[in-house]
Amino acid sequence: MEKHILTKVTILSLSFFYLFACSRALSSKIGVNFGRLGNNLPSATRSIELLQIMKAGRVKLYDADHEILQLLSETKLEVTVMVTNEEISAIARNQETADQWVYERILNHYPATMIRYVLVGNEIFSYTATDQDLQIMNDLVPAMVRLRSSLKALGINNIKIGTPLAMDILESTFPPSSGTFKPEIIQQIVPLLNFLSGTNSFFFLDVYPYFAWADNPIGINLDYALLRGNQTYTDVDSGLTYTNLLDQMIDSVFFAMAKLGYNDVMIAIAETGWPHEGDLNQLGATRENAAVYNRNVIRKMTAQPPIGTPAKPGVIIPTFLFSLYDENEKTGPGSERHWGLLNPDGSPVYEVDLSGKAYKT
């Protein structure tokens, strides 16, 4: 406990400098999801070297691994860590458990490691099959509140708390102005939005135009899904004109939040990408399409001045591509194991410049 108190004094002094440095401007640097569900992946040390070679600006972990966080302290990468779904209920029930999580996972590394976000759980509102799923759903916001209290008690005000949610939280997404949350999760969504609004955090969204296109390849133009910008769609209710499917999907969430009275909550993209290979019946999962999609996302999200979306023009949308590697231990269709920017040997699946400089026009 003495170490805890001493660390607090150190954190208070160092975090003021870090807050000043980070608050000068919200970064539009592209991030990468660093998943590790593979038995043939490079070491953590090599992986972080590769992230830097690729000019990534951020990295998102699916946990808060000590080795990786220590290695990241030697970089300028902005870091997002995650609380696993299994840890949520215990944190929600007990402030000491939350304090201990922050002490072990954050204080042991911050501020040398540039931790910017703690994401609590992963797509929690997508899992409702069991009583445990429902309990975790109800425990989500209480856990977020406790973790924020832990950080505030240590004088850390520049690490934001959020949670990534999937597009299946919406009852309607098309046209974007019809965006509404599913009625069965409204009781959980409203407290979440209230928390995000009150803490000036982001609504983290896992958004995949690939899946929307693959479900309706006849009705949705492939170029429109790939952000090629040679087709437009006008939402007759809002009057907004769209040039790509990603903007449509993001704006449907903005409209859904606005209908609940939350016009001020901004969106960050926790995951997006395109598979470069899949099963024989997954025709759109090609290397060419993946390269086009990710390059166009990078171009859009790193543009200066920021582009935003038709509903929120000019805003920065922090974005993480999925994912660093192909992960051969993931289950499901063949495409699930082929989202990587890199092969397991560290070579590029296709060339991308995460800095966005190669795509400036």
C-alpha cells in the first residue's frame, strides 16, 4: 500500500505533463488491433517493432498484458487496454477489486506507457443467451464507474473509459436517419450514454461494411462498401448525401444516440477492416479488396482537415484497423482467420502506409 501512495504522488506530477501533451489536439493517427489468437505469431518484441515500422499511431490490446505494456513503454504508440468480459462483474461489485485492477494493469506501466483508453469488455450487448451474459450486461456501466473512480482517486483524468459495441445493437440502420437502438437494450444503453457524455469519452464501435455488403451483395454496390467514392446515396429524411457505406453505418449510430438525447457523444472505431481471404463462397474476401478498403479508410481518417461524416462533418474519428496478424486459432468461416495486415512471419499481406502520407491527394 505504501508503494500505491508513492506512485500516486508520482502519477499526479507526471500526468499533468502527459495531459498537456495529449490535449493539444485529438490525434487522427491510425491504430491497429493486436490480437494474439494464433500459435504461429511473432514474439511481442518483434510485433511492437513491426507496428512501429508500419507507422502505426495507436495499438489496441484485448487485455492488459504486462509484457506487452512494458515493451510499449519504449515507444510513442498510444495504447488502449481492455478489461475482459470475465472480469466485469467482480469489478462492478467491489471498489477494491477495481482499485486493484487499476493498480496492477495501469499504475505498473503508466505514464511511461502512453495508455489512453481502458475499454471494458468486448461487444457486451451482443451476448444475451445466458443469465451470466445478462448479468455482465447489467454490470457493465457500474464497472466503468468504479474504474473511473479508481483513476480519479489517483489524479489520472486523461485516461478515458469506454466499451466497444457491435452494429447489432441497432434495430434499424437504413436509412441512417432511421437509426434506433434495439428496445431490449435501452435500459442498458441510456446509462452507458450518460456515462460517456459525462466523462467526455467515445462510443467505441466495431463497424464492418464487409459484413453488411456480404449479406446483400446485390443490393449494395461493392465499390460503395470499399469507399471508392464513385456512387452516392441521399437519405431523403435527413437530406444528407453519402459516398460510402462506412459513413452510413456510423451515422446510423449518431442518429440513434440523438433520438435518446445524446447529441454530444462522439464515435471511435474500435475495429474495422476487410478479410483478404475466405471460403469459396466468400467471394468478396480478396487481397485486392482488403487493400483497397483499408487504404481508403486510412486516407479518410487521417485527412487534414478532418472529414468526419455527413451527420458529423469535420470531426476526428479515432480508428483501429483489424487486425495486425492473421490469427489461425480463431473459429468460424475461413475469413475469420484472414483479417491480418501481416502474415505470421511478419511480412505484409499487402502494402499499407498507416501514417496516411502515401494516400494524400
